[in-house]
Amino acid sequence: MIEQMRSKAVSWIAKILAGLLILSFAVWGIGDVVRGPVIGDVVAKVGGTEISRNELSNQVRRLLSVMRRQLGGNFDAQQATQLGLIDQTVDQLVNSRLLTLESQNLGLGAGEDLIRQTILNDNRFHTAGGQFDRVAFQRFLQTEDLSEPRYVELLRQEITQSQVTGALRTSAHVPKALLNTVYKYRNEQRVADIVKIPYGKAAEIRAPKEAELVEFHKKNPARFTAPEYRQVTAIFLDPVEVAKELTPSADQIKQEYEYRKETQTVPERRALEQVLFQDEAKAQSFANLTKTGRAFDVAAKEISNATPNDLGNLRKQDLPPEVGEAVFKLSVNGVTAPIKTALGWHVVHVKKIEPGRTPTFDSLKTEIKNDLAREMAVDNIVKLTGKLDDALAGGASLEDAAATVSAKVLKFAAVDSTGNSPDGKPAAGLPKSPLFVEKIATTPKGETTNVEETQNGGFFVLKVESITPPKLKPLSAVRNEIVDIWKQSQVRGETKKKAETLQKATQNSVGLNAAGKTGGYLVKTSKPASRFIKPQGSIVSDSLLSALFKAKKGEVVIAASNEGYSVAQIKQIIDAEPGKNKAEADSLSTQLSNVVSADAIAQYLAALRTTYPVSIDRNAVNLAVTGRAY
């Protein structure tokens, strides 16, 4: 398909594909292609069409792939859910479908010529000479996990949807008065005279009297109240523990090795450079010249005054078949004869060869054995959960139900909502499962949960036997803690009094400079700072910066920080002039325009939901993401 197009594609689509997954405000970006639904497996209905669970699963898979590249390999669907990314992904799929339906209703579309020209104009797939590079295009498709037809369909959808939203974007107007007001607010600067009064040492504070301790304990009950604790009985079927008792057969291990050998084999790669010709005779002359011992780049300069295009370190499958076959028959420094493709005549030079690597059986044996044992353990546990369900449904106690599946009964005398015991440490033997801890905290007293599945393939059921309500700890139990906190509060209180005294003296005198020196303090003048930007090494703390921009010129303010209190008098207010920095004003105008257009598109999408009614099946969404319904 693209072979006939002979060039490249616009950068919108890749940016939208990434942004669509992680930016909640990119409501107008493309989602997945409108495909036929899986019957009985629908996560959302939009204006008579359906979004399948498979569509959402694919989109979530891409989301997790993007987030793992950004945050590390441990990012999972549960974390995505907690961050609200799954809900955003569902909304984006719905918004994409709304825009598709509206574009169809308006009779909008994108012809083959437009799509081809869009691809030709995409600089990501160009050689240094500005020609279409098929290898770069294939590499892009592999990175984005897209087939060529899929990419073309996404591009077609992006173009038609952009026709709907483009008018809203281009019509977004930022009034000059708004631009000037925001510019002045952001760029106004202030200069202040500042005195810093550091905190004293707690060791220098006298010990509190008994009456003072009693009063402090009484006035701060939340700081000294023990949390609610729950007594819990549970059965936890852990695949890791069960796997220790299982041994896969030699045949299973060998079979799995053959599979992993294929997936973990590192193919041979070759560092390549090429010169592309449109004339066969010139290409042949160039190839012949390289065989005389002339350096590849020198020969390219002589024949066509060109610089070879560095193709990078490629596998055989990264190249067009005819090019790959020829290139991977050569040794280092070998040069192919001219190879014809739809792009012209290729002459390719092999600069370096990285041999492929195949893992040995011994290198994978232990890993395979452990993984297979765990899979067997999960299968066994799934079967056991049926017996466990039946026993509990028949009225068996947890102890009796555990006996039917030869499981150990876990008992915890006191666990708080975070999984800690009264000593503040994780309860001994508590399963490391967020869902298990969540169920402890939310299950009513005397009730038994359903058999629940953890993220790691374990299963559990628990019963909250009793609940100890939050209780104020007696003074005797927290005396030392109260003494430390009381002393720290005294230190902060005394420092604050010094700051307030200096503030009052400044207001009654000629200024902070004179009052500070009279009090024996060092007075410093800050460098200009705006509301959002402080110069490097600024003496203005974040809390003081906020206070400075709430005050008038000459006013004296105080603010606390981790180091002590600051007393500051505003010395100068530097107004911002919008016309002074055109580049910054233009940048702000663009930002505001984006905000205005985003708001307009959001309102437009909200209106479309009345034209094309939307319903979302949260149970199906959860099933698509976690593999289980609520």
C-alpha cells in the first residue's frame, strides 16, 4: 500500500496515539479504529454503535506499554486504574467514536490522494536527502505495534476527525485584554528586604511541666489516638507457596524452552549505509567503483556527489525482502550489487555485523521450571477455589472450609487499615496484597468476603471477627513522644514571636533595614522573582513568595519554612510589559488559544453526547482491564 505511495506520513498520528493514552485533556485525539463489536462483550454504546471489550483491551495494552517505558516495567493495570488513566482511556474511545459518527453525518472523508500526500510529507520517514525511507517507516510501525493497513486507517480517521475539530481550533480567539492580564499576572516581579530567623534547638528548651503535658495531650487527641484495629481470620491460597511443592515434567520444560528460545533469540543485526539511485546505470557504476577498493563514501561523492544514508543497526526483517536477502549474504565491508525496489536502485554497504544469540537450555532451565510450577499452582488453586466456594456456601466455617482444600488458616489479632499491627510494623504473615488489606478495612464485623482473586493469581477469603475502635492512647504510653513534640512546638512558637516582634517594629519605624539592624539581624535584598519563577539560589522560600504577592509595596509579611521564619518588606514591584518580550507573549497566546480551543472542543463533545447517546458498562470495562468483573 505505502509502497505505491513512495514517501511519508504526518506526525500528528503518533503524537496523538501517545498523548491519547496519557493526557486527559486530549479529548479530540484519535482512539481506536471503529471496528465491529464482539457480541455480548461491549464496554460502551455510542449512538447505536458499540465499542468492544477488545478495543479497550488493545488501547489499555498500549497505555501500559507507554507508561512502562516512562515509569518502569512494574507499572500495571491496577496503578493505571488508581491514577484514573483507565477512565480517561474509555472517555477517549467514546470521544473518538463521537467524532467519527459526526464526521460521517457531515459527509466528511479523506481520499487516497490526501492520505498518500500526508504520508509523503512526514519528515520521520525521510532520508537525509528528503526521500521516503521504507526502513524508517517499517521501524515506526514496529515501535507503535501497528500494521500498515491499520496505520492508514488511523490516519484516515485522524484526518476526518480533524476536519470536525479543526474549525473549533482555528476559530479560538484570545482577547488582547485577557492576554495582557494573564501576561502581567505571570511576569510581574517583586523585590524584598528579608530577614531570616532560624529555629532554635529543642535541647535548649526546658522540660514541660506535668500540667503542660496533660493539656497538650488533651488538645491534640488526633495525634495520639490509636487507629481502628480488626481481628481477622483468613484463608490465602498463594501460588508462590503452592509452586514450591510442584515439579514440572522434563517434557514440559523442554517444550517451553523451544518456545522461549524462539522469543528470546536475538537475531543477527548489521550496521548498514546505502546510496539510492533512480538510474540503474549510475547505480552499477557506483557499485563497480566500490569493488576497486574505493571507500563507500568517497565513491558516492565521485559518482553522484551524495552522502551515504546511514540505515542504522537492522535485522533482516527490517529490510524489504529483496534488500534483506542480498545484504545478509555479505561479510563485513561487503557491498551489494544494485537492488531494484519501488523506491529506486539500492547499493548497500555492510559496516558491521552483530552475531545473533540463542539462549541455551541450561541458561533458561531454572527460570522455566519456576514459571511452569507457578502456572501449575495457579491452575490447582483455581480448582480448589471451587471446593472452597462450595464449602462456604454450605455454611462451613473458615476452619472447616480450609480443611477441604488442605489450606492453612491465618489469624491476625489486630490489623489497621494499612496492614500494620499495634507496634506500627506490618502484621507478621500478612499477605502482600493491596486487595487483601483493602478487604480487611472495608468488610463489616462478622461478615465473610467472597473468594477474591489477587493481582498475582492468588485467592483468599477472610472474615472480620471483631473491631477495636480508635482509642486515645494514655499519657503514660506517649509521654516521650509528647515531650519531643511539645519542645518542637515551643521552638516554633518562640521563633514566630521573634518574627512578629520584628514585623511590628518594622511597621512602626523607617523600614525593615533599620529595624533589622537594631535587632541584630542580617538584612538581605532578594533578586527579582515572579509568582512562578525564582532565580537560582534565591533567598525567598516558597511560602514567603506566596505571601509577597499578596501584599502591597512597603507592607511587611512573615512566613514559616523548614528552617525558620522569614520577615520581608516589599521594596519594589516591577510591572510586566506585554510588548517588551514578543516571543514570550506569542508563546502565552498559543497556550491560551489551546486552552480556549480545548474548552470549546470539550463542550462540543458534550453536545454530541446528546445527539449520539452514550452508555458505559463499568462491569465490562473492569473485565477488559483486570480479567474479572466487579
